[in-house]
Amino acid sequence: MHRAGDYNVAYLTNPGITRKAFMASMMATQALYLSTNQLYCEAELLACFQEDGQWIAVLDKTVFHPQDEGQPGDTGRILTHCGERAQVLHTRKVGDEIQHILDHPLPTGMTTMALDKEARQLHSCLHSLGHLIGTIGLQNGWQPIRANHWPNTCHVEFAPKTHVVELDEQTIAQHLSRLIAAGLPVQISLDQTGTRRVGFGDLSALPCVGTHISNTRELPANIRISTRLQQGNLQVRYHIPEAA
């Protein structure tokens, strides 16, 4: 029985070994970002291999959120206990494995992982804003049906329920200002089906596997909102302008 480290050496030196043979020995990556907002962690680098011209690192656990439809993948750096360092250019999920795309390979062993703080904070703010807007819609008779929390394309789309209250930019902005000022703490839980749900204070919790701020007071005041109705559905677009 080979260890993950043995396969890793083979991957770095023998391109004839198949990735399938290596991955058969791997376990799911522990996704620490689902339960903590910490920016650093100690993790064991199990493998580093090249695929399609990219260096991919797989660790036993990670604080890096992978790219999905909800938000971009985290970036940052990995520092080995031998002093070698690599930049994490992108993070993605393949099955139960979270892959970190590096600018160059690293050896297996214990590492310290560190996120890019500003990028993570922006992604978390945008994702949390989407949840608050989703909750505002629910409170006014609109059912969230899809959302995107990527910078520059953030939006939540709603379908009307039986009785709806008209929502425009000013009304949504007023609701958001009230929720931000209330300083509502994030609430993360698992429902009876094992689905992770995220809400703030006593507001409705929505299904989610993304990252979030700890308190609504972390959100900026200069949020830009726009709305439009299309075929009966309401689309709310939002973004946080860059600081001058």
C-alpha cells in the first residue's frame, strides 16, 4: 500500500503514472471554510502534480473556498515547514477533493495555508449581501430562485408568490440599511437533511455552502442597487464600488 507522499514523488518525476491510480488512494478534503472564517490553518500537503500545464496541490484540509456558481475561488499562499512558498492562483472542487492551483510545485508534508484577506472579505460581503436581499424578498412575497455573488455580476432573481409587495431600489436600500445597522450575527446550522443553512440574527436561513461575514455591521454603506422586472420575475443587481 503506497502512501500519498509516495504517489506524489512519482507524480513529480514520472508522468507515466495515471492520475486515476493516484486519486484512488485519496480521501475527501476537509472543508474548514464551512465552519470557520479563519484565514490561516495548518494542513498536510498530500500531493502536488501537474495536469494540463497547471500545478495542483491537494491537502487533507483547507480554509480556501473553491470556485462555484455562488462565488469565486480563494487565492493566497502555502508555506511548507521547510520554508518553501507557493502562490495559490485559484481554488476549485473536483468531486470531494479541493484542488489548489499553484504557481510552482511544492513537496509533500506539513504546511501553513494563508488566504488573501481582502479578496475573501469582498467575496464574503457580497455573498452575505445576497442572502440579506434574498431575505428582504421573502419578507415581501418574492421567492429567491437563483443567485450569483461574483464581483461585477452579483444578482438575486425572485419569482412572485401569491401576494407580493413591490420592491424598488430605494426600498431595498432602506431595508439593507436597517439590517446592517442592527448588527445581526451570522447563524450557520445544518437542517434535518444535512443541508447547511446560513442566516443572520432571526432572519430566515437559506441553503448555502459559501463564506460569509460574522456580523452585518461589517458591510459597507455604499452599496449600489438596481432592479428590473422580466417576465414577472424580479432581478435585483447589487455591487460594492471600489474605494477611491
